[in-house]
Amino acid sequence: MDAGSDAGDAAVDAAVDAGPERCTTEGEFRAASCGDCGTTQETCTGGFWVAGVCLAQGECAAGALEEDALALCEVRTRICQADCSWLPWETTTPAGECEAGDVRDTSGPCEPGFVSTQTCGAVCAWDARTSCVDTCPDRSGLRTSPWYAEEVCVPDSDFIRGLHLARSTSPAATVHLSSYAIDRFPVSNRRYAECRAAGVCVETLDARTEMLLADPIALDTTIGRIPWHLAVQFCEWDGRRLPTEAEFEKAQRGPAPRTNEWEWDGDAYRCDLLPVFSSPSCPGVLLNTELYPLDSFPGVQSFYGMRGGMWAGRHWMSDLFLGTYYDDPASLDDPQGPAAGCCSGFHARRGELLGASGGARGDLIAIGQRHAGLDDDTSRAVFRCARSLPVPGS
């Protein structure tokens, strides 16, 4: 017999061995193992053992390995024991920080008005690299010069309005505002003089304001002691308007979920960033803020880049003042102020950081605090202008 014949016979024998087991006594019964640690009854039928239904099987095939992928890239495994039962799950890859592909805003080296973002990588960990994303719909139309007349962009988004300090500043709530631009700095003596030179802002102001307005050294300090109607007049000449209370507060605080009380992050007042006069919070400091140039305190900068002029700190708003306005559901979406105020001719004023005396909070005027003047003609305040920005694509 040749080698090819031997190989053929071996193949036939292997096929026979792989087939049903032969038996000799027709109708004979026997117990046998089956499946995952189960048992069955085999019957000798036609010369072969034929298995019945496999009963009482276990959970798994002995030695099997199962893997399960969970959220945040977590992976767990379990092994099937010899008795066909699973051992407990064991974590082989712990959960990561985030879902792959997610993007988050984070603190980073971005200029005001930009948001630093991180992307979650394939292994569910935040990428160490950050990118700066512009939140403004269109910067091309923003005023960028001269520096003392720059605008900052505040994009369409929600912010947290209010403080739990007084009835008029509560309840705190999420408010939506459409995009707008607002002066980086309060209006200065130099800018007001330009309006006067154009033949518009010609009404005589109080003696001290007129003195500073005419002083070359004080040109880049904030113009103060302006009644409401003259602030409106300047902004109209400049092609804009006074900001609403909500616009001013958001420009100071930044977008939701920020609830900071000061332009900087953190809960504490920062004497190193802004020393204030007659202040129990900054002992020993005496600062006449009226004569400081606009950008004397660059560390006092809001999320969107708005900076203070640090004169008396209270700015005129376009809204009439009403202490219960926050109770109105209509004040949660682009609020323009109440239809009627607390009294005739009382427009709201908003404070920046201010040195003063006494009071429950000493000398500090936090973001969100509100003020009503005696009336628009008697009260005096600083101001800055704002304007609505077009909706992208419109």
C-alpha cells in the first residue's frame, strides 16, 4: 500500500472517531455530561448513543472570558469557573475623566472674550492641549481705536443675574441676553470733550466736572457727575445707547455658571488688584480714584475684557429702577427694564468697585448690586455706552 492510500485510511478513521459514539445494546440508557456543566440521558439508538435534552446547565462555559465596556472607557472582565459559574467582575481599565469626543470650557491662556477649550481623547482623558475659541459672533465691526473708546463683545448666552444680599437683587436666576458690544472703559473727559467740540454735549456741568474737563492732565480720567439725560445724549451722539442693567452685570460677571462677586475669580476681595479708599477691607490704604487714568488697574478686568475707570463707580443704566423687577418672568430673556419704575424719573445705577464708608459690606460694591438715584436730574454718575450686535447670518 502506498503513502497516499495510508493517508486516505487515516482520514476515514478520524472522521469515524469524530462521529457519534457507537453502542451495542439497542434501547440501553446512560447519563452523560453536556453543555455548560449540564447532564443528559443518552439512548442507544441504531447502534449510536443519542443525547436527549441537556439539563441543569451552568451560567457559562468553563474557562470562558467575558469583557464589558462601560461609560468613560471603563472595561471590566470576568472568568467562568470549572463549575460553569462566573467569578465577580473585575475592573481591568478604570473609568476615565470624560466621554471621548466631549469638549469643555476651561481656564487657560486666552484673551478676554475667548474661551479655552479641551477635547476628551480616545482614552477618555482630557487632552493637555487647549485651544482658544472666539465667543463673539463677529469682531469685525467692533471699535478698536482709539484705545480709550474700545468696545468689547459680549456674546449671545446665559448668565447668572443677582445676589442674595438684598430684596432688590434676588432671586438669583439664569437670564438670557443676545449679543451686544459695550465700552471697555467708562466715558472719559477726552471723549466727552469730543462730543462738546462737535456742538452736542454743550450743557454746563457742575464746577468740578467742568474744571477736570478742561484740564489736559485729566483727559483720560473718567468723566463724573453726569445727570442721566446727558449720558443718554452722549451715547446717542456716539451712535449707541446706555446699557441695560442686565447687560452691565453680564459684562462684569461673565457667562453662566459664573457667580463671582468681583471681576476677578474667587470669593475674596483683592486689595492687591484694587486698593480702595476708607476701606476696612484694605486697612491703611487711601486712594483718590477720581484722578486715576482709565487703565490704572489692569488686574481689574472682567471675563469679557471690560475695565473700570474707578471714579465713584456708579454707572447710569437705561432701565427705570424697580426693586421687585426680578420677580417678573419677562425679565429672564433680554430684559429691558420695567415699564414703570419705583418713582417718576428714577433710572437705575450700577456700581463697580467703590471705596466708601460704613455699610454691612464695608466699602465694597459687588457685581449684581443695584442702586436708585434721588432722581435723574439730581443724581450724578459715570457711564459707558453699548449697542446690540446683529445676529450672525442676518
